[in-house]
Amino acid sequence: MSQRDDKLSRDGRRLALVSVVAAFAFIGIEFAGASLGWSNQIMGLLELGVAAIFLWVVIQAVRMWRTRQSEKDG
């Protein structure tokens, strides 16, 4: 396995970890907001932040996929 493959594997594991942490953060935000009575504006801002994290994960995953495809094609 080359160093480039090792880097892509580490990046993939990092993306998986970030997406799981973001999902748990979203669940935690929903629970805390309902329990503590946070306003809709605060909830919307926090949910927008979590959505931005998920968008970053998708963009990075597509970038990794394209990198692997270019390696396969030569």
C-alpha cells in the first residue's frame, strides 16, 4: 500500500468520525433545545452549523472519490 493510499484511508476514517460526531451533536442540540427551551433562532443557527459540517463532509468525500478515480484511470 502506498503512502497516498494510507493518506486517503486516514482521511476517510476522519470523515467518518466527523460525520458521526456531527450526528451526535445534532441529536444533543435537539435534546438540549427542547429541554432548555431555546428559541427557534438559536436552534436554527446551531442546526445550520451542523448542516455546514455535513456539507463539508460530502464535499471532502467527493474530492476523495475523484482522487481515487484519477489514480485508477492512470
